[in-house]
Amino acid sequence: MTFLSIIWDLPDDPDGNVRHIADHDVSQEEVEEVLRNPEGIERSRSSAWPIAFGETAAGRIIAVVHERIGTDAVYPITAYEVEP
């Protein structure tokens, strides 16, 4: 599944997804790379949110916890680097 629209909060929102992702040293661009071309999607055991996994152009493996909005949009909740 590829998502056409990715919904971002304002960068200065202290509770927003941009800040949440930056706290894990992941960029918005890396999140978008993974969400536009995920290698797999699973469910989180702890939250039941979907998690997309993928490799970025820089070779990092990123997990993106997200919420689906409609059929082609996604709201990234957080993201973090994982071991291969």
C-alpha cells in the first residue's frame, strides 16, 4: 500500500508528529520515503497501530507508526530507526 497524502502537524506544535519524529532523530523526508514505498506493514503489539517498515535512501531501516485516514492518506504518529 502506498499513501498519496501524508498529514503533518505544524513544526512548532510540541505535541505534534513532526516533533515526535525529530525526537527519534528521524526526518520527515525519511518518513515520507518509507510511507510512499513500504517494504512491509504490521500491527504494533503494544498499541495495535499499523507500523510501516522500509529502508531510506541513506540505508537506514525506519519503522513508522501511523494512522490511516481514508483510503489514501496517513497520519504518522512517530518513527524510529530499527535494526535490520
